[in-house]
Amino acid sequence: MRNKVLSGLALLGAVTLGLSACGSDGGDDVAAGSGGGGGGDDVITVGFAQTGSESGWRSANTESMKEAFSEENGFELVFNAADNDPAAQIAAVRSFINQGVDAIVIAPIVEDGWDDVLQEAQDADIPVILEDRTVTASEDLYATWVGLDFKLEGQKAGEWAAENFTEPTTMVVLEGTTGSAPANDRAEGFDAAIEGTPIEKIDSQTGDFTRDGGKSVMEGFLQKYGVDGIDLVYAHNDDMGLGAIEAIEAAGAVPGEDIKIITIDAVRDGMQALVDGKINYIVECNPLLGEKAAELVKAVLDGEEVDKRTIVEDQAFDQAAAEEALPDRKY
Ligand code: GZL
């Protein structure tokens, strides 16, 4: 357990960094050693509150975080996966506070409801670093955030739709987890980009970022509108898009042709579907945030001034770009 750094670190404004691109095992992991702060003086004990194991993206993010917060890198990791349950995730953070960890990292399932527990962490002089998603709580309640520009991801997806759907188009949306930053921002960015186009959003429902969720919601849309009633699916992540593919094929239609699909993430299974022509466009969302998150934890504990926000850059892929990129993808 390290000595605590005085709280109230001065933090600078935003910066955008390009970081090299980089199976889920939800449930609680306590790192080797005594767990929860029993390491030697120089070992940094970190409590990491992960959302759960809802998607291929999440598995890649968890792997990246566990690799970065390893014993050989000077960490003792107390890991919790909250199974997409916001209350359970807040309870996990409270548990980290009670264990007296040196720092807490959170991938917040939803944006709201964080003020109290973040205040408790600050009162306990434990810095909080957000990775992946953001919160609506005051920026004074956490040291820094590293993640992706979800609004820009939605905008890129919407711009491709606007360029490629110039005739009257009916679209259904598979939303991410209700109340999560990526679901809110990807919708906002996309909707702004298709403003004034002939693309009509006829329905929108959450599939909770899961493949099963995307499949069951798409089955409902197909029953309601019929294959001929839907031209385009915008899925907030690959996993829900892959579930929609299953539903479209079960309905006797051809995904990527009869019904076009746009998704976000660019995980391996999504990129393979893009190469196979079942998905038509994917905007990347880089899950390899572990290295940067670990750097930020060490910098904050060392009392260094860190930027309040570190945004990891994303790419976008059509079928040709996916064919070229797939062999070298790290996730
Ligand atoms: C985005 C991340 C989202 C992914 C989903 O940074 O929070 O959560 O897009 C994941 O695949 O479940």
C-alpha cells in the first residue's frame, strides 16, 4: 500500500492523444498476494469496477486492463465485474473504499448516480480514475478520465449513412445500455449527422449492448414492420448488430443486402461480419485503454498534474478496409 497523495490535485484541460490500436471473466477477481491492499510498500493496490462482461468489446477492455494492472507492473488488482448492474457497481466501489485501496478505476455502467460514492472516495483520500465511459458527476470528484469520443463515433456512423442512403429509408436503432454515455452520445452524434436526410428512424430500443439483446429486439422489429419495412439497422455496438444478423437470417432475409447494418466497436466478430458483407460499415471504439489507465493511476498517485480527459482516437471501416485490417487486429 502506497502513501496517499494529497487530494485536490490541480488538473489541466483536455487533450487528444492518438494511442496505438491496440473471454470475459466477470465476477470478483482478487489479485495474487493478500488482496485489497495487503501488498508491499511499493505495490499499488487498485480496485477496478468493470461494467460486467456484456460484449466482445468488454472482454477486450478487461483483458487490456488486467494486463496493464499486473503484478510485474507494480500493481495489485482487486477486480469486480458488476454484471451490468449499476447498484452492484456502486457497492463494489464502496467495498474498495472500505478496503483502503490506493486508487479506484471505474468503467461506469451509467452516467448518473455517482456523486455520493465519488464524494466518499474523495473523503477517504482515494483518487478515482474513470476509464471508457463518463459520468455526469462534477469533474472535481474524479482525478481524470481516459476513453473514446462516443458522440464522434455516432457522427461518423451517421455521416456514412447520410452519404449512402439518399432515397427514402426506414431505420431501426438497437440502443446500448439505457443511461450509459455511449448509448446517449452515439444516438446524439448519429441523429445530428442524418438531420435533413431521407432516413427516417421508425423505432429505437435498447438491446443492452448484448448479442442476445440485439437479436430479441430485432425479432420484435421484424414482427412489427416486416423485412420489407426495414431498410437499415443502426446498432450502438457490434454485438447487437451480430444478434440482428441472426434475427434477419431467421426471417429469411439477407443481412447487409435486404437490410443494411451499421455498427460501432470493430471487434473481431464484427469485422469478420463486415468482411462477409453481413454488416456494411463499422466505426471503431478502441478497448485497449489499460496502458494509459495504468499510466494515469501512477501519475495521479505521484502527485503529477494530469489532463482531465484523455481521448483515444478511433478509425472507421468499410468492407475493403476491414479485409485489409482484420489479420492484424489485436481484438
Ligand atoms: C464503449 C463501451 C461500450 C461498447 C460496447 O466504450 O462502453 O460498452 O461499445 C460495450 O460493446 O459493451
